[in-house]
Amino acid sequence: METKQLDFRFRLLREKKYIPAIVLGWTPPGSVSPVMAHDYLVVTKNFLTGIGNFQVTGGYGSPFVIRKNSQQEDFLKSLELREKSDYKHGNYLTGFFGGLSYMPVSFGGIMLEYDTRTFNA
């Protein structure tokens, strides 16, 4: 089975001294697998300290996908807003997620994240 997926990532704001970076991710309608759709907004801020580098990330993943109904010929009329959970209980990156990483050296560190379902390290 062939899977086709197209995602776009837009940097809305570049990180500055006191301002975090903001990124919008979007999967356009027509992708084959709604479970893999990633519509999200992410905020990231780095902190450089004398004891290492810290990075804090938080975001929100949309619980909805825009699907194209292949039965409808008119493109605009064929678009439907559906819940991700309608497709094989697809809840990956649905809701709030975030992470914290610490790098005491340039070649390694530790990370703790919450991926909307579980904590990982």
C-alpha cells in the first residue's frame, strides 16, 4: 500500500532574546492518512546559561482534519471538517504537548516530553 503525505511548516516568528519562536504546521486536504495529519502551533524558547542550554517547547495539535470527499467533484464543496479520532482512534498530537531539554555539553543532554498521551524521556 502506498502512503502519500504532504506537510507544510511555516515559521511565524523567529526567536529573539525575549521572544520565543512560533511555528505553524499544516497538512493540506487530500493526504491519504488522516491519522498522520499534523495541524499544530508550537512555541519554543532557548535559554543559554553558564551550566548548559535549556529549551522549553509547548504547543497545541488540532483534533480536527480537513478531508476531501472523493465523491464530490467541486473541490471547495468536497472539503469536510472531521475529528481525527474518527480514523483508527488517531489522537497523535491532539491537544496540548510540550517538552523540556537540558544540554550541559554540545554533544549530549536529556529531554522530557509530553506527547498529548504519555511522558517520555
